[in-house]
Amino acid sequence: MCVLALIVTGDEDEPCLEPALLMKRAIPTAGLRVAPRTGHTINLEEPEAFNRAVFEFLTLVEQGRWGERDPCSVSDSVLGRKE
């Protein structure tokens, strides 16, 4: 079974940024939304942006358009993929 996931965090929630990236890398179907100038309670600090992100995610899932990410996006380096 493939788990579909949307990880949402604020860029000012520093303790959660690395775990969010870890989950993004570990779950092939994970998407990551990082809200600028937002902390741990993103759903309270930016409710419209949070609700929009969740709505878009659920809509894509319902339409069968949320799948695994493009393998070309996976890289071991900031300089790009190894050839």
C-alpha cells in the first residue's frame, strides 16, 4: 500500500524543518509545503494558506493525480544528479 502524504510546516518552525525534509525524502508520494514567516501552528497562523494547501492535496488525491514524485527530482547534491 502506498501512503499519500502532504507535509506542511512553517519556515520559522526550525525544529520541524529537518524532520519534514526527512519525511519528504523517505516517502515517495510525499509533497512538502513550507509557509514563509510561519511557525509551528501554521493552521492557526495562516489558516487560509493551510486550508488551501490541504484542499488542493485532497482534490488531487480524489482525482487520482497525486502520485510518486518525478525520479529526476531526487539528487544527492545541490549541484544536481550524478551521471
